[in-house]
Amino acid sequence: MSATKKLNFTKKDESILFVLSSTFLIFFLFYIDEGYNSFAVFKDTFIWIVFLIYFIPTLAGQFLVSKLLSTINNGAGKTLISMFLGALLGVIAVVSLF
């Protein structure tokens, strides 16, 4: 008998993970980018618009990679690859526009 258990994520679980990972990644990037090493920058309303400009492509990149990897069984490997490669793809897309 195998002692390993395969993690299976539903679409809802995967979506929640994508939203959380995108949010935390963008918060981290804003935290280190402004040089204040604090979240005080979020007091400005304009920063929330910029946050959305980064958040939406990052989230879309994760869903795109997940869709491209749909041939892989619905497991933890697909979700983790989608989270990391999709976030990287989304951030690179936004940075390359500016």
C-alpha cells in the first residue's frame, strides 16, 4: 500500500489559491519597491489602481497557464506550476508594457 496521498484541487480551490498568491505577490512587490518597507503607500487611492493593473494580469497569467496545462491531471503539481509560471508571466507582461 502506498502511503502517499495525491492532492486534488477543485476549480474553486485553485481559483482561491490563484487570487491569494497574486494578492500576496503584488503586496510583496509594492512593499519592497517603494523603499519604505511598509504598507503605508496603500493610503493613496491611486496606488490601488496601480495594484489592480498588476493584479489582473498576474491572475490572468495563472489562469492561462492552468488552462494550457489542463491535460495534466488535476493535482498539486499543475496548480503549483500554474501559480509560479502564471504569476511570472503576468508580472513580466505588465513590466514590459511600461
